[in-house]
Amino acid sequence: MEIIIEILSGLHPEVDFETMDTLIDNKILDSFDIVSIVSDISDEFDITIPVEEIVPKNFNSAKALYAMVERLSEE
Amino acid sequence: MQRNVLEYLEQIVKQVPDKTAYANEEMGYTFRQVYDYSRSIGTCLNKGSFYKEPVVVFMGKHPREIVTFYGVIYSSNYYVPIDEEMPWHRIELIFENLKPRVVICDSSTCQRLEQLSFHGEILLYEELIAYASEGSVLDGIRDRQLDTDPIYIVFTSGSTGVPKGVVACHRSVIDYVDTLSDILGINQGTVFGMQVPLYVDACLKELYPTLKFGATAYLIPKNLFSFPLQLVKFLNEHKINTVCWVVSALTMISSFGALEKEIPEYLHTVAFGSEVFPMKQYHLWRKHLPRARFINLYGPTEATGMSCYYEVDREFTDGELLPIGKPFRNKEIILLDENNLVPEQGAEGEICIRGTGLTLGYYNNFDKTNEAFVQNPLNKVYPELIYRTGDIGKLNEHGELMFVSRKDNQIKHMGHRIELGEIESAANQLEEIKCACAVFDQIKKKIILYYVGELSKAQMALSLKEKLPRYMIPNIIEDLEEMPLTSNGKLDRVLLRERYQNKNQTCSS
């Protein structure tokens, strides 16, 4: 989880990613951010994020991103 | 001879009045509605005694914004689109330059405008389109109009921190639309999927050819450009067959592997520009859409839309770059070296543009205009302007133009043209900041801002968001103890860029 917060904070140092759960709905993350996040997460966790997972609900909060990483790591 | 871009609309409304012209995911306007509503807006602006002056259009990306543009043209004023997401500081700078007497809003943007110290008239779209149009009034305006009269102003980044407003007229837009439509092969069956925002001249590609041929243009919601499969589904759902997108929007689809799952099956014409198309991503597109046409476009806002094109007609290897090709009909590209002479075949020179397509210059800014729109140095015998792009180019062995680099600190990021100086200026205006320097990582496409001063990175990010549009916000912010300078006292961008790249290499190894 810490790694994910760190990745997100690198993009938007002023946002509290511990609590914010409307990152997409409130347009905090844009397409550039999504591309960076997917690339950083893939590198850090050594996983491949399939395109079906790149949907708004997986990117709305750090928690949702973490859940996705957990799920993909198990598979 | 056509003198007004609205003649496209007046022709087509007789042919296909009930066809959808502009739509989004929820609604659409027919050509008849576009015609009726824009004439109402035009009449109403005339009744308000607005004539030959800037009319600010402050709306969300929506078909009604396009209708408003045409309404403004009907009244012989010129539209100035301001994005609803633009920060206040930038809007204020633009208003200082324009000194507008009137702003057109919709119900969703009207409240935001109240935050601004604007004392002119605020008109509401919903009320304007309810106004009864008067043909005799509009005909009278048309009679007095020249094809050299302005139709829009779009603002582009300025290196000193003040945006520059590029003014274009009917003549240059007609010249552009006619040629572009031929190149793209637009006809009544064309269905555009619009990616670009309406506050840049890139949207001319869809707006006016749609009127000229009775095509249909869908405005794609911005958030879909973060989610590739949803985006491809949108394209298929609306049978979109033609796109003119920034490269990053196309590579977002291909790099995430979306094309392996679902292809945009109706797409037959893919035009792109503003940035280099990474060859690996281009090959993915080619592989999945083997029959589609791929067209690389190039051109500065100052020469109205695009000025050069290259339709891919041969194989490229991964290390090669796509050419920007040859000039549009009725435009000429001249390469000039530092002595204002044409360099030898294959040698580099500044890309300069000649032709009717040149815009009128920068609004209320003769100094900047005179720096960039200059007498053609090859012509010593009569007045003839060229626009100096500041881009360096050369011809390849096929005689095609290749983009090489920039003369200055202008970059292309996510399809937007950005002066690094404008970002630095926004940071330097903060009291706590002693010095700031922005650099661009070409490989990873990231803007990095270095600064010296008593301010946390989070505060810096927040402050910049108040001053700069979203696409100019640095992707990485780093504070420094001291700013590296070159031997003659200038910011050492090269060293900063190297330092950033070295740091990244250590991290990933």
C-alpha cells in the first residue's frame, strides 16, 4: 500500500491519497497519470495489468489500486 | 467566391437538414438546429451592438459550444474559446489582452464566471438560442463582411508567461478546410470521433469539414482517454471511421494492449500530429488496422491548423521517424539557415511558412507579431510575409520534410504546445521562490520542475494548479539547495536534464 501511495504522491503531492476515493470521478487523475501509474505499478510489483483492468473503478482510490495489485499478484 | 465559412452551413442545411451534425454521448444537433440556433445567437449579438470584436465563449466541451462559435461569426464578431477548466490566473491574463465586452456562458459555467472581476455583459446560451433570428439583419452584416475579417482567436503558450492570442480569418480557414478535406477524403459518410478540445485550432479539422460535406462529428468525453477499452467501444458504438487525434491518445490504446481485445472496426482514416509517433506503437496500429490510411500532420496554429502532411506509403523500421512530408496545397515551406538563406539539400534550417493560410498575427500584440511574421528574406521586391515557426527541419532523401528539433524551449506534451518559460514564470511569481527551471524528458514525456525556495513540493503543486492549465503542470517537482548555472550565468538546463536522467537510471538498475 505504501508503494502505491508513494507512486500517486509523486504525481500529485498535494492530494491525500489515504482518504481520497474519487480520483477519477473528481478528475484528479488524467490520462497521463493513468499511463504513468500503470507503468510504475507494473515495474514495482512485477505484474502485467491486463487492459480489462484499466477501468475507472480500479483507479478511484489507492485502496482500489492496491486491491487490484493483490488480485493480479495472486493469479 | 466563398467569403465566409458559414456558406458551408448554408449550403448543407438545404441538402441534409435532419442529419446529425455534432453530437456527444447524450445528445446531438441536426444541421437545421445548428443553422437556426447560430442565426439566433448572431441576431442577438447584433442587437446588443457587438460588432467586429472578441466574444469570449466560456463553456464546457459540448455541441452547443460549436453552435455558439457559428453564432458569433454570424454577427461578424470573432469567438474566443476559454476552457471551463482553465485556471483563473490564466483567464485573467487572457482577459487583460482581449478586454472583452461580452462573454457567452451556459448554465453550468455561468456561476464560475462570477468569481472573476468581469464587468461586461454575460449572455446565457439557453436564452440566446430562444431569440428570434432576423434574416435581414444577418444579410446586412454579411454584405459588409470581408474574407480577411477575423473569425476566432485561440490562445497559445507564451515564453514570458503571457499567453498569445492567434487571430485567424475566413480566408485562411477556407483555404485550410478545402485542402484538408481532400487529404483526409472527407464525404457525407464521414463520422468523426473528436478528441481535441474546442479551445485549440486543432478542432478546425472536424468542425468545418463536417459543415462542408454534411458529415457527423462526435465529441468524445475526455475521461474515456484514460480507459482504452471503453474508448474503443465508444468508437464502435458510434461507427466512427475518421479520427484526427494527438499521438498520445492513439498510443494510450495500443500500449495497453486494447487492440488485442477489440479493434475499432469502422476506422479507416487515422490522422495524427503534434508529436512523434513512436514506431513500435505505430506498427501495432498498422498490424490491427491493415487497410486504414495513416496520415501524419504538422503545422503551427499561426498558419491556421496544419500545414504539412505525410500519408504513410512505405514500411518503416523501429529506429526511423515518420516524415512530416509535404506542404498543403497553396502553402509553401521554406527552410532558412541562420543567414536567412536556403540551406543545401538535406541540411537543416528553420521551417518557415508562406501562403494565404497565415493567420493575421497575435491579438493586441504587435511586438510578438512582428518577431514571428516577417518579410520573406528571399523576396527583396515587394511585401510578402512568412511565419517563422521556430521548428528546425530538413529534407530527407525522398524530398520529404523531417522535423528535427526546436530552436527554443518550446515543447509538445500530450499534444499541447507549451513554453517551458511559461511554467517557470508561474513558479517564479511565487514569493517564496528564488529560482525555478523546467526541463522536459523527451523519452518519458515528463515535465520536471526544479526550484530553490522555502516552499514544500505539495504547496508548489497547489500553487501551480491555480496558475497553469492542467497540461502544463509539471509531472515531477524537485526542490534544490542551489540552481546550477552555466558559465555565463544562465540556468543550466542541460545539466539538470542529465542529472534527472542519471538519477532515473540508478533507481531502475
